[in-house]
Amino acid sequence: MDLSEMSQEDQAGQGALRYQLGFANEFATEALPGALPQGQNSPLKPPYGLVSELVSGTAFAAPRSLNRRSYVFRIRPSTISQPFEQLDSGNFLTPPLPIEPSPTALRWGPANIPDSHADFLDGVLTICGNGSPNSQAGLAIHLYRANASMRARAFANADGEMLIVPQQGAIHVVTEMGRLDVTPGELLLIPKGMKIRVELPGASSRGFVCENFGLPFVLPELGVIGSHGLANAIDFHAPMAAFEDDDSPVQLVHKFAGKLWTTELDHSPFDVVAWRGNWTPAKYDMRRFAAMGAAIVDHPDPSIYCALTSPSSDVAGGNADFMILPPRWLVAENTFRPPGYHRNSVAEILALIQGSNESRAGPFPPGSLSLHNHWTAHGPDVKTFEAARNAVLQPQKIDETLIVMWESRYPLEIAPAAMEVSFRQKAPAQGWAGFKKRFPGSE
Ligand code: FE2
């Protein structure tokens, strides 16, 4: 077909974005009609003069249910003719981190947006992490604070899959597989090695990034829940193919083995005209999470809120489990309603995206983050405890909340800069001081 018949907007895939539905499906999408070869993946001469490239996100012979790979049909192959040079990683750190895991409860308030120019990559501040990309185990939790779009710059992370959770300000993410608009309340999964360019529709954006060094995130098994509930596969959105045919120079920043590397490309790497497979970014609106909960008494374990899991050990815990606590009804009878006191064999990082956290009366506005390492007891502060134990129990809707939480079996080390930032709260455990002893009370 004559490309001139198509508007530039159509070729670039801009305007209101459309998506393919599902999680790790066998997707197939083409930005130009007939760009996707039929019946084979490596034709002698693919349509439009494209080249065929296989991207394997898992071992070639991984079981079908876990195998992640896509064939992309692009203008040029991904091969790079220039050497990489190492780049200063700034505050974008990779475990093992310099500060050893601490049992002290840690908390950070909302991060400030930098005054100086900072795109998504510039604005990454590592908070904590464990494992290492070289051992392919563990995770890192970062903040990002951006006030500028990435321009003539692309980023690929060979170390970890990235789970990006904007908290304030939307992002428009250009990827090899297409484009995604992601707003606060949604999450974005970027597979290991996928090139991205993060743009800002507004003045700024901030949020959280979980870098997963372990097995790719999957939807958890539902067990006795049955065939649906929690994060339903159909609610994940994968991009439609969209491409740039642009021979302007681009800086490619490539994170590999804990370091940032850079090289210059002589064209846009977002030149995939068609692709098929299940190695793809995906976004998910966390407000669609079909929460399950108590119908008569007590609290289910937080695992009931698991949306995605990077499996490791059924007994010791996941490499990274990701939980969503959305708006929901609390109806349990004769039950202390807020999450109660507990100690865990896994580390927990909790972030407040919207609203408030029902177990914290102290300052914990949206954008805040808390860290409790293994066996560090936590639960409601004294004020919340006193209010909740005297509450009149009736069905209660928690409307104004969206909390996300990561759990990991490995102890979390801390990034030095995270201990120094002005928005770290210095004594978060004070909320637990002054607990009133009632024993041997008769209540
Ligand atoms: Fe907890």
C-alpha cells in the first residue's frame, strides 16, 4: 500500500490509544496492513522490507505456561554497531546496597519533584533492595520524580522487569511494542530488556518502580477462590504496534549487571511495525482489582490482595509479591477492622497511592512509603487502635484508599541517599508508643 495514504498520526499510532486485552496472551498486532507475516516467523523477505527479530524473555525451552517470547518485525535489527560506555548511575543503585538490612521501621513522606531538569531516568532514587541482577533474585524499590519527557533518549533494563506505579501525574510510555498511557491508579509492567521512552503529558510525574531481578511477574494461582477474582487477566492492556521511522540520533541507556551503559543509535529504536507473542508491556487499572475479604469474622492474610507474583519459594516467600488494597467493604462481625498487629517472615514495602491508610493516624499522605523488614512487628498506631476498638461495627466502605505493597523473602538493604533525603520521616515508630495496658481488664 502507499504509505502516503496514511496520515502521520496513523503511522505513529498517536491519538486515543487502543489496546489488546489480556495478560501474556498470544497477541498479534500490526501498525500497517499486512506487516505481520502469516504462517511463519522468518520469511525470506518480510513485508515492507522489515526484518524479523526474536525476543526471548525466558529460556527457549521454558514450559509453555511460563514461556515469554515475541517475534518483532522492525525497520532495522536491534544490533548496535558502537561500543557501550559506562555512565554515572547517580542515585539509581543496584543491590547489593551499602547499608545492611535494618530491623528498624522506616518511612518516607512524598518525594519532592526536582527543581532542575529531570526526566524519568534522571529522577530515579533507589530506596531499598535485595538479591542482585547477577544472581537473578531479589528486587529493588525506587522512586521516580520527573519534570521533563525523555527526549532523543531510550532506556532498556536488562537487569530487571520493571513494575512502574505512577502516584501523581500521568506518563505516556513509548515502547518497542507500542504506546501506553498510564495514569495514577494504574500500573505498568515492562519486561526485562524492553526499550522505553517515558514522556510526560503534564508538568511532572512521580511514583514508584519495582525492579524485579527474579522470575517474571505472573498472576497468582487462585486456589479455592476459583476461576476468577483478584486481578483478572482480561483487565490487563497490552499495546498495539506503533512505530517511528526516524533517523535522528538517539541515546540508548542500557542498565546491565548493576551499571548504566550508554551508546548512540542513528535511528529510533521504536521501529517495530508489527509483532506477535506474549513478551510485551502491559498496564492494569488497579481500581479494577476484585478484592476478596472476610464475610463473617477476622482478617484473611494479605496474600488475598496479591495481584502479581514473582515466584520463589512456597514456604519462604515470593521473590516479589505485589499486593493491591483498593477501595472495598469491611463487614466482619466482632472484628477489629484495620489490619492488626503482625510479624512476618518476609519484608514488606507499602506505598500509599491515593487517599489514606486505615492503620495509620499519623502523617502518611499519598506518595508515602514504609518499610518493615523481616520480623519487624507492625500494625495500627495507638490512636488508630483506640479508635478502632471502640468503633460501632456496621458495614463500612473504605472509599478513599489505594495502597500497594511489595513483599519479598529476602531482607532489604537500604540505599544511602534514601536515608539522607529530607522527606524521610525520622521517628515513624513513635506512633506505637504509649500503648495503654488494660490487663487484667474485663472488656
Ligand atoms: Fe504488614
